Amino acid sequence: MILLTGQWDPWNDNLVVTASYTLADDDDASVARLVARLPNYNGWAASFLVDDHKRAVQEAYETYVAVEDGAELVDAVHGVEPRTG
């Protein structure tokens, strides 16, 4: 499982991924610990049952960003640019 964390940029509604963690699929304790460190006002986290960061970023884009008018996903971890079309 890949856990992505980051924040929604309040100025332009972009999702900025700032960290990526590879965890065991059932490691709920680590997920809870990592998510607890996020800011309450714009923090974001999601886990994806995939094996690599690039696939997790693509799923994050499709699930959370593509549905938001004008929003973009910015990967500040590895610079992955999701397919948008």
C-alpha cells in the first residue's frame, strides 16, 4: 500500500502531495500515526492498494483532483505528472 499525504493549496485549490510512504496493506497503526501529523485545516491523506508512487499519484488524481474544476495535482515528492486525458 502507498500512503500519500499533503495538503490542498488554499490559493488555487491544487492538491500538493508532500510525502509518500510504502506500508504493509494492514498497517493501520502507521497510517494513523502519519495522518495525525497533518494540519487540520487543509491536510490531506489517502492510501492506495498499489505498489508504486507513480500509480498512487495517478489514482489520487483520478479520485480527488479530476472531479474538481480547474484543480491540479502537484507531486512535490518525485515530480510525477498524472495523465489527465
